[in-house]
Amino acid sequence: MQPLISLAADKRGLNASSSTFATSSMVQRLAYGPRFSSTLLKTTSWQNANINPEVAMREIVVSGNIRKGSTDYSGLLMAHGNKSNGYAVYFKDGQVYFLINRDGKQYSIRNTQPLPAVFALKASLEKNGRMRLFLDNKEVALINKVPLFTTEFETTLRTALENKSGENRAADFEKEFPFNGSFSNLRLETLAIDKLPTDKIAKIDQTIILKVVKDVMRFDKETLKVKAGSTVQIIFQNPDFMQHNFVLAKPKTLEIVGAAADRLAQDPGGIKLHYVPRIPQVLQATPLVNPGGNHVLTFKVPDAVGDYPYVCTFPGHWRIMKGTMQVRND
Ligand SMILES: [Cu+2]
């Protein structure tokens, strides 16, 4: 099937759409709260091997800084998903392409002017059906009526080359189609369009920022103090080089949850569960959060006072990456 290609930029330009997710500032994005997700993509495909962000019913923005190599731009910058449902940003014959595969149908846009040696790239799929390409924040291509994805992908993300085979490739690229330039701060950002259930947007009594400490496999806070029965929001940030999660457990169950995490580490299906044991001792958990990513967890604190352990259940972490949530009445 021939891809639909649009060369015309939207004449309305950016002013008519300054409030969309695709063109919002970082401050505006953070204000989206738990609907917003940001993943920093590493420079090689193997470093991204387990990265598979949620895309269903989400607006999608890929952005990054691009630098030309010694020859004309060519190769895959990033891809996620497969030939039936997936998307890719790649360079060919010196131009940049944004491709979306949607239930087997291809949508593709590209720039027409020569690319600068250094530029900021942005590609977006938006809830109003717009698929757009920006160079240095100027819109250079657009097509309409491209539907959001409705299911999550089986095929994980890759950057800098296509390392998947057969139907798991994003397109019929020539072999690995390695990118011949360089890039930095390449991000995949998504925004869930669904309204959150009302129980999740209940008044938040307390917001806690919990970070992973870089390089030492620890949380930056080993004690959290919360009020029994209150609603708390934990903004879990991971500036580390590897994945981590946050798992809250019932009092005095640290060893049980840890042992279950050890078993999951040996289980080939563990990664799909984000290494979170499916046992009643686990009360709350984030998914695995990628390097540079974050996750917002909002929940009602138990009514029973006590010391609730929290851990990271990524294989090998729980014995040292842990803390205690002190639930009190005052
Ligand atoms: Cu960890």
C-alpha cells in the first residue's frame, strides 16, 4: 500500500495550536500529572531492549536533538511496535520521515527542505487525529485523521537501528538501517486522553517526591510519613541508568515480598509483570520506570497505623533498595 504523504505545512502554524500537548512547555506537561509519561531513549537499541511504553489511547510525541554525520542523513532514529501497529522516525535520502502503522495502514509524512546539520526534531500524533512533524519547533508537515493506537505493543522500542525481524520491523528497511548521525535528549512522551476515574482524582492530601539515587540502588528517602486514611500522591522519579520500581507492602511482609521478587527474577514472565509479585502482601506498585522516566502513583493510605515497607523489586534490588512508610493518625 502507498503511504499517504503530505508535503504541505499547516498554514495556521503554531499560533492556532499553542495549547496542544505536542507544543506544550515542560511545565505544562508536568501539570498533566499522572496522565503524562516521559521516557528518555538511549543511544543504542540494546540499551532500550526492555522499553515498551504504553501507547493505547495516548497522544505521542517523539523529540530530540539531531546532528548530521559525515554523509547525508540516513537510517532509523527510533521505532516502536511493528508493521501492523507501530511508528518510526527515520532518515532517507537526506530527509526525515515520520511513519505510523495503524492496523496495517501506513501514514507517512516528511520534510521537503534540506535538513540543517544540527536541529531539534519533533514528531507528534495527537488526539484530534493530527500527525505532525516539526523542525526547530516549526511545523513542516501534517496529515489529519490518523487515529490514536488502541492497544499496547508487543514489540519493544529500539533506537539507532532496526534490530527486529519479519513482521516485527516497523517497515521494510534495508537490513539494520543504522542511523549515520548522532542524537541527544531523545524522548518519547505520551499523554493519556482518558479522563481518570473519579476515585483517582480525589483530593490529594499529600504529595511526595521519591527519587532513585543515581548509581547506588537506593531511594532518596528511606522513611515516608503519611496520615492513615489520607490520599497521597507519590511522584516517583528515576534519574538512574537502569530501571526501578516502587512497591508498597503490608507491615512485616518485607521478606515475603522479597522472596516472591526473587522467584519472579528467575521467571521468564517476570519482566511482563514489571517484577511486581502478584501476592496479597503487595498493596501498591508502579510499573518499572525507565531511566530518565517518572511515574505518579496516587492511592489511599490504609486506615491501620503501622510501618509499611516499600521496596524496588527489580531483580537483586529489594535487599538494599527499600524504606518504610510510617502510617500514623496524626
Ligand atoms: Cu531498583
